[in-house]
Amino acid sequence: MLQKPRGTRDFLPAEMAQRRYIERRMRNVAATFGYGEIVTPMFEEQELFTAKSGKGIIGEMYAFEDKGGRKIALRPEITAAVSRAYVNEAQVAPKPIRWFYFAECFRYERPQKGRYRQFWQFGAELIGADSPAADAEVIALSYELLRCSGVQFILKIGHLAPMRHMLAGLNTVEQKRVMAALDKRDMNLFENSLASIGRADLCEPLVRLITAQTLDDVWAVTGDIPEKPRIEETFSCLKDQNIPFAQNFGIARGLDYYTGMVFEGFADNLGAENQILGGGVYRLAHLFGGKDVPSCGFAIGFDRVMVSFGELRPEAAPIVAVVCTPASRSAAYTAAAAFRAAGVTAVMDLMDRSFGAQLSSAIKSGASYAVLIGANEATSGTVTLKNLASASQKKTSLGEAVDEVVNDSC
Ligand code: HAM
């Protein structure tokens, strides 16, 4: 039997109904913040992602040459693609630009629960605003998106400047190694990477920095750095909006393009793959031939949010099953169309079952009503509406049957 590729999933209707429900809620929230949807190609020139995404992502890319010899990659993330689209299409548009997306990404990772090779991100990018209020808006949007989904989560917010300030004496390679250890939250690797470059002395202040509970604790380690007012103002904008968060100046982010504020979201009830959101302030447009522009965004790991909900609710049952004989089929089509026009799910037999077998199949399917149209009903222009829960039934006009079902399902 042929199987789906490793790290991919099939979504059957019950699961899709839940995914679409959460997606719709998220889309509504994004719209209320004034964000419009952007769609970019599922594949791009490899260069787009190798420019600044960082080693981790490049190693996981689905990369190939197309028939024209172009080096192509399935997108491992969407921020770089959105920045390219901004440079191509929207540089002269009034700022700030508020865009959101819901789309699949591809990473050749080791699959496990919550980590897939094809996965969906719900994300947003705010382009052209460089202020604490802009950073806070993006965080507030991410908070509301997660909240509307019903997932239990915590947001952690930091900034790269304090850590970079502390690591200023190290060269770029050394800095990256320390930051990568932090990103993996691997404290042994973190201590070893400092020890291996003879900077074990940095261990104690860095641990104080990443475990600092208040901004004053941070400044006690770093002193007055130039980014201090911006960080304080961003936190203050978040407090003004009652956004709950924990500060964390150990957030390093796996992607290389971040330049300032960074933040991550974690679900309470997930195991190893509990990071459900990542984002921050970055600059990418100038790498793609555009004018340098400040940007800030995030992406929610939609599949992880769905995993956090656990068991699926059973698939929604059809509300009405229309039961007929071959002679009354035409009347049954009319009845089904009338229910559908009123927004009621109506299904008909497709397997040449007898009248009785259609009725028992309707009961088994969990339908709420059967609409019986035998020879009698067909000639009198009526239907028999049977409530399958109570087994009561009555002969009535099609219009009245539709009204009754509509009123019942409101
Ligand atoms: P990221 O942290 O690489 O950031 O991915 C964002 C989220 O996507 C993660 O927090 C995680 O929930 C989800 N995710 C990542 N890889 C997988 C996977 N293999 N399977 C399932 N879910 C996964 C970005 O992609 C940035 N572009 C975010 C951003 C937008 N920064 C600024 N703007």
C-alpha cells in the first residue's frame, strides 16, 4: 500500500472542520486589527531563504533544481517571502503595511508529534513602523490570535540587545554558538561553549540576565544600554493593553534576521514541541534589492495549537436525510434543495437502498430528521417529517418542514 510521505498528514473532514473553525476565528481577529491577507508562492528562489534565515533552516530546506536549472526551495517559512513581495509590489504603499497569512511551510525535520515536514503557520508582518507601539501591536495581535483559539499559553518577550551587549567581546562565530545553545535551551552546551572560548566568566552574569524577573534586574547586569528606553516603552505599551507576558532575555530565536525585540509563545499542555509561536523585529527588504525598512512579525505554529486541543469532537452529523423511492426521486431532489437553500445540511441516498434501509441508515448516521417522501407524499405534494430522536412524525408541506427544522437548529 502506498503511504503518504514521512512528516505529512491527511486531514479527514472532522479534523478539517475543527481546523477551519480555528482558522476562521484567527482570520477574524487579524481583520479587526486591520491586517489584510497576503498569499505568496509555495516555492521561491533558494537564495531568498539562504540570504539570512540561518544555518538551521537552510539545512532543513526542500531544495531542488527545476527543469530550467533554477535553484528552487519549498518555503520553510513565510517572512522572507513576504519581504520579497513587499519589495516587488508594495514599497511605495502607505506605511505601515499590515499583512497576515495562513499557509503551509516545509522543513525536512525529524518528524514527531507537533513537528512535521509540512505544517501551517498563521502569521503577521507589520512593515514600515519602527516604534515601541508597533512592536506592542504585533505582540497584542499574536496574543489575541492565540486567545481566540482557546489554547492555554504563555508569551515570553525579550530583546536581543542585552545579550549582544554582554557578548560584544566575542567574534560573530562565537556569539552565534552561544546564542544557538540558548535557542536550544541547552544549558550544558551553553556553559561548554563559553568555557571552550575561555569566557567561563560570562556564565554567571549571562545566567543572571536570562533569569532576570524585572527590567531593573536586567539593567543591573547590562548597565544603561541604548535600547533601554525602547524596551521599557514596549513593555509599558503591553501593560497598558493588559497583555500578560513573562520577560525573558535569553530568547535567541533560531532565525538569523532578528535585530531587536523577540518573543515566543508556549502551550502549557504540550511536551517537547511546545513552542507555538515565534517572532520579533527584523530587517530583510534591503537584502532583496529594496530600501531598508523596519519590520516586525510573528508566526503561530497552527498544527501545534491544534495538537494542544487533544481528542477530536465527533464529525458533525447531517441534519436531514431525505428518504425516497425511485418514483418520488424528483420530489426528493426538490426537498433536499429547499433545505440546503435554507442553510440546512441535507443528504440523499446514493446506493439504491430500499425505503426502509434508507431510514435505518439515516438513524445510524446520527441525522436529526428524516424527510420521508413516498408515493403518497409525492402525489399530495407533502413530506413526512420524522424527528429521529423522539421518533414522532407528521405529514406537512415542504415549506413548513423546512421552517420547523430551521427553528429547531437555531
Ligand atoms: P519559527 O519560530 O521558525 O519562526 O516558526 C514559527 C512557529 O512555527 C514555531 O514557533 C512553531 O510553532 C511552528 N513550527 C516550526 N517548525 C515546525 C514544524 N516542523 N512542525 C510544526 N510546526 C512548526 C518563523 O518561521 C518566523 N518566520 C516567524 C516570524 C514572522 N518572524 C517574524 N515574522
